[in-house]
Amino acid sequence: ELRRKIKEVMVDELMLDFDAAEIADETALFGAGGLGLDSVDALQLVVAIEKHFGLKLADAEKAKGVLQSVETIAMAIETKG
């Protein structure tokens, strides 16, 4: 449920060209072979995660670790840290 919601938020907020159901939990968000998101997407995603899930990612290094995949985002939301 949480992972599905994260994917829906990503598709809506980042205006991605594919369906939420097409994104695997472990798919890399950035770089070749993944979703190919860029730094602008990263900023939008940080704002969207805070808005929809209440998880603040103020620290760039922490954000980098969390924004690896839907799975890493979900784990951070579940532990709120």
C-alpha cells in the first residue's frame, strides 16, 4: 500500500510518462537503467515526500541515501528517519 502510494505520488508530482504499476520497488530512480530522474526531479521528489508522507529530507546526504528506489523511500517513511 505505502509503496503503491509512493509510486502514484512520483508519477503525479514528477509528471512521469509511465504508469505507477510499471515501477518496481527496487528500480533505481536516478541514472541509466533506472527511471532516469535528474536533480530537478530530486528536488520535486523531496518536496512531494514531505508533503504527502511528512518525511523531511533536509540533509543532502540523507536524501541521497533515501532517494535510491521506491523501497528505500518506503523504509525511510516507515522508520521516519
